[in-house]
Amino acid sequence: MPCNQNMTKKRIALLNVVLLVDKCHSFDAFTSTNQRSHLPMVNRVEPLTSYGKIISRKSDGQYKTYSFDDWDEEGHCGRTNGTIEKQKKDGFFGPSSALLRVRSAIRSTFLPSLTGSPGEDSKGKHQLDTLRSSGYLSYILYDNIQDLSTSLRSVLATQRILEGVGVGRAGATALSATLNFLIRDGCGMVASLLFTSYAARGFRRNVKRWKFFADIMVNFGITLEIAAPSVLSSPLLCKGFLPLLCLGNVCKALCGVAAGACGGALQMYWAMKIMGTEEGISEVAAKSGAQRTVVGGAGLVLAALVAKWLGNGDVRTAICLYCLLTLLHLVTNHRALKLVALDWLNGWRMHLVVEEFLKCAKDGDGSIDVEVAIGSIVVSNPVEVSRKEPLFFLPELRSMKRQMAKYPIRMGVSFNEFSQYSYMPQPLLQSYLTKTQNQREDNYIISVGREKRRSETNMSILVSYFSTSSNSEKAKVYLHCCLIGQALTSLQTDERAVGEVEMIQKAEQVARSELEALWPIFVRCVTAAGWKLDKTECSTEGYEMYFE
């Protein structure tokens, strides 16, 4: 019996050893499998098969790629393999790497950044294509050419001014030259303050025309500075040197104010055009400053060469060079501003759009078709209008804007003038004002008035705004004024129209009914064309009505 028990114990011990060895073998296999995967079995993530690669791209064109395609024996999933192989293929580590980095540095310094998509290359093709299609590259080309021409002409002007104040001439003193410069600079400062006080409110309404005005003023200023020393040779005109010098600096001061005010609006336009947000204005402004720095440096080098070439030589050569540079300056500025297609309505753009709209809304007999379908009305988009929009401040522009309304339009007049010139008697005017205020359909009041100017009494259309009026409502006001003007013109040729007051009342009723029918259609048409009515800027006299 003891022998049998010992045999049984030995068999049990041997069986336990076999089971233990089998468990150890299974555990080793499990551990080996998990070591290859580097992940616990319950949390193991299979390689992505839906993406061949992932590209991380910077706005300046630099990029890196990441691939999940290859898993090495140690379980690393291509963290550097895809990146390095792709960059080797594209020459990132090859002979052309320096050129690629230089291109990237140039783009990041001078061109606004864009976010590329994974399918694009690292050479900024998407960025250049976008900037080219938006017109930005052409704009900065023209803008920098005109800056370069201004720099070269300024050197010619400086050379002439120094000759005029006596540099290199016997008997000239430093004190007299200093006084001339002090008086000149003082006149420019005073002119800039007065001009800012007069025109600051209207800069945004006519950004492009004020910018072109600034370019014309700097041309006048440089011309006067170049011509000023010529009067010193005449005994009768020699005292005109300092006034011409001061007048030239006044023109340049006006240019500085207008160009500085309009530059921000133009940079805002390009930020919205390229990046789709106003937050990009800081980058656009910084890149514009970098461009001007390089152009200024090139201008210094060319100016030194030009000054050395001219020296004290032929004056005719200097005049011919100046005329060519001035012509180049005007042409490049004109072309640059034509590329700016502002998407909000000012007085002139409003005139063009409303004129097209009413022409499409008219019947063959010239009357307004209030049942017109929206599909039959087409108005010009901002790009088309930018090609037609004038860049000069000319007297005939105001008369052209009045052709459609036939009568002067005065927006934003004070209620004092409104009540003085309106055809409405005081009780009727008070009733009209109360009704408009209670209904709150419109945030303005409108009426035909009679004004006496230059011994003549003429009709005009008066508009007074409430303090709650919006920018989009100013577009509605202009359309309303045009409808009143056309109704008055039509009724004046009607023999049945007898009294003037009755004619005005009927014209206002007709215009009101037409406005109610056409205004929703007008909003849809101009919005579809790309105009933003909430940014409308029309010239007004600046008054708004409050109630106490």
C-alpha cells in the first residue's frame, strides 16, 4: 500500500509539471504576438486602409507626409519613412533644396498666405493661382511700378530743390535753405489738417476716386517742385520760388492724407477677396509694407544711377524722363484701380445699378411694370461696374447721376430744411411724420421740395433719416427718389395734370406703390449679382432725426 501511494504521488507531480510547461509555452506565444503588435490585444488598432497618406501643409507651402501603408517588423507604422521618402523624391534633401526654401521664404515674406489642400505641390501653385485669378498679382505689379516711378521722380525733384535753395552756389547760406524748408513743411502740415477736416467723411464712399486723386496730387506736387527753380533766373518771378515750393508740398500733403485713408480700405478689400475674412488685413498690410521696402531699395539704386547720369547735364533730358515717368505713374494707377471691384454701393455705383434695374423693369411705353419677373432683370456685378466706374471728380458726374431722377437729390438734410422747402404745409407734415414714426415701415421721410438758387426756383427731392436708419435702407431711399423723379417727369408732360401740389402728391403715390412692388425684386437682383446692401455708402448731408 505505501508503494502504491508513492507511485500515485509521482504521477500527479509529473502531470503538474507537464501542465505547467504547456502553460508557459502558451504564455510565451501570447507575449511574442503582443510584442510584435506593440499593443494589448483588446486595444489593438488595425492600420488605416482608407488613406494612402496624410499631408501636413503650412500656409507658406512647406509640408510633411505621413503614411500608414507600411508596418515594419518591430511594429512602427512609417512615422518617418513616408515623410523622408516623399521629401527625398521631391528633392528636399537634394541640390534643389536651397531653391525650394528660397521660394518659400519669398512667398511667406511678400505674398498673403493661403491654406493649401493635400493634392497640391509644395511650390505654392495653389497660392499663385488663387492670387492670379483674384487679380492681386496684377494689382501689386501695377502698384509697385507706380511707387518706383514716384521714387525716381522724387530724386529729380530733390535735385532741383537743392539747386533752388543754393546748394553749390556762391553766396548761399545754410540758414536761408533751412528757413525755406521749414516754411515748406509747415504749409504741408496745415494743408493736411484742413484737408482731413474737410474730406475725412467721404474717403470710404469714394475710395478709388480719392486714391486716384492722391496720385494726381503727388504728380502736381513733384511737377511744381521741379519747375520752382526755373523762376529764379527771372528778375520778375524770382520771388515765386518759395510759394511754388510750398504749393508743391501742399499737393504732396493732400496725397499723403488721401492715400493713407484709402490704403486701409483697399487692403481690407484684398483681405476679403483672398482670405475671405477681414482678419487677414494685418497680414496683407505687412506684406504690402515688405513689397514697398524692396521697391524703395530698388528705387534708391536706380535713383543714384539716374542722378549720376543726369548730373548737371541737359535739362531737356531730365524733363523728357520726368514726363515718361509721370505717364507711367498715371497709367499703372488707373489699371490697378480698375482691378479693384468693390462689392458695396456708393453714389455712382448705385446710379449705374439702379439705372440698369429700372430699364429692365420698364414696359415698351416707358412705364414701370410692377409685375415684372425677377428672371428678366439682370444688373451688372461688381467686376463689370468697376470697368465703367469713373476715377475722376468731374462736375458732369453729378449731372449724369441726376439724369434718371431728373431732379437734385438731397439725402440726410436736417428736418429744419425739410420743413422749410417741402411742399407740405405744417399740419400735413406733422401728420406725415407721426404716421411714419408709428408705422415704422421706413426709417426716413421723403418729399418733393422747392428751393430757390441763383434767382431760380427748382424742384428737388428731400430726404431726412431717422437715427435708426441702416445702410441697406439708403439704397432703398435712392431707388425711391428715382421713382419719384420719373413719376414727376411723366406727370409734367400729361396735360391732365393741373395743380402743382396735386401733381406732386400723385407722383409720390405712384412712386410709393412702385417701390413696394420693386424693392424686394431689387434686393434679390443685386444680392444675386454679388452686391452687399448692408455696406451701402451714399453721400449725405450728415443729419439724422431724434425725438425728445
